Amino acid sequence: MKNIVLGLSIAAIASACATTTSPTGRTQRVGAVSQQQLNQLGAQAFAQAKAKMPQSSNAGQTAYVRCVVNAITRQLPANAQANWETALFVDASPNAFALPGGKVGINTGIFTVAKNQDQLATVIAHEIGHVVSRHHDERVTQQTGTQAGLGILGALVGSAYGQGAANATSQLGGLAAQGLLLAPNNRTQESEADVVGQQLMANAGFNPQQAVNLWENMIAASGSRQTTWLSTHPDPRARIAELSNRAGALAPAYQQARASGRTPNCG
Ligand SMILES: [Zn+2]
């Protein structure tokens, strides 16, 4: 009986899918879960990450990361600006992620490749670019027909209707949410996050040309270190060419941001 109820609820959720247009103009299928449920998934995945990994006690580095996140999120539409939460994890692997519901996670290892605030902004704006381009929504919607999608929707529906032990559901939901939300993006989504992220950083007053330097550093580091971000972000050379081309086109937006007083001084 429970399975039938769940099945019906999932069918009802899945039927809410819609198509929309992404920031770069492609057609997206989204909406298998509501924005509220997606934010809940993001919060669960973030809580799980915080339970697993120690956070930095370095006040200077934490403030530095928050400063960059704040400068970038101030450039988002008003409804996407509020309450971004940042965690700086003690982990030598250069990695970062952002989640629906306004969550950003950064590993301390990122400082080995992001050597100034503009390079750090490149990474953070790219990750926030995935969120504002609704790539998590797109992936959840795509996966509703799969085992993982059913599991996560089941957990969500279960918690929404108070079935079963809340803790067990939330634990399951957290793990499933991590698997679903932190999976690698596809190439189309990667390119889109590059475009959206570089525009965001220019609007925030970070030098969009430094995106090229960030990727050069990432490639240089890949020989000697474990570079998680590089493993989920393929084709660095192709990216560099495109980021370099667009940096010129973004120079006016960058200069206008600086002239308007958007001159972040994060460290
Ligand atoms: Zn990405």
C-alpha cells in the first residue's frame, strides 16, 4: 500500500515537469520536484558534507571565501540573493561545489590553484553558475525515471508526509541528495556554467581574464596533485580558449562594475 501511495505521489510530482530556457538559450526540462523540495535536497546534501568533513578554523581564510561568495551572490536576481551559506572544508584536494538553497562548499586545497581573489571568484562563480542555470533541477528531473531518482523522491515524499522515522528518512535523503546533486555535470552544463560564471564575476568586479590563469594553474597542478575539480571539469584547454575569447567581450562589464564601486577587496 505504501509503495502504491508513493508511486502515485511520484507520478504526481513527475507530471509537474516543464520546459524552460536556460541562461544561454537552450531548452531545459526541469520541475520534477518543486523549488522548495530542491532547496531541501541541497540543505540535506550540505548537512551531509559538513558531517563528513572538518571545517577550517582559519578565520582569515573563512572570511576571504565568504567575501568572494557575497560579492558574487549580490549580482544574482533579488530572489536568489538571500542567505547563502559557505563552508570551508579542510581538504587538500582543490575542489568546490554549490547547491540549490544557497550553499557553497570550498576545500582549502583550492588555494593551491586559486592564487588571488579573481581566480577564487572564477571557481565560485562557476559553481554558482550551475545553481542559477538550474543544472541540479535538470539532473533531478532527468533521473526521476531511474532507481536513484525514485529513491530520492521516495525519501522526499516520505519526509513531506511524515511517514516512517524522520531521522532515518533524513539520513537516507541526505545520502541520496549528495549522490544526485553532486554528480558530475555534462559538457553542455559545464560550458554553460563557464559562461554564466564568467559573466557573474565580471559583474561583481572580478577580472574575467583571471579565469584563464585559474585554469592554467589547475592544469599545472594536475601533474603533482589529486585535483578533484579537474576530474569533474574536463577539457581544460578548450575551456581556456573560450574563457579567453569571452574575457575580451566582458571587459566593458568588468570596467563598468569597477567604475560603479564594485571593487571587492577580499584578500
Ligand atoms: Zn562545473
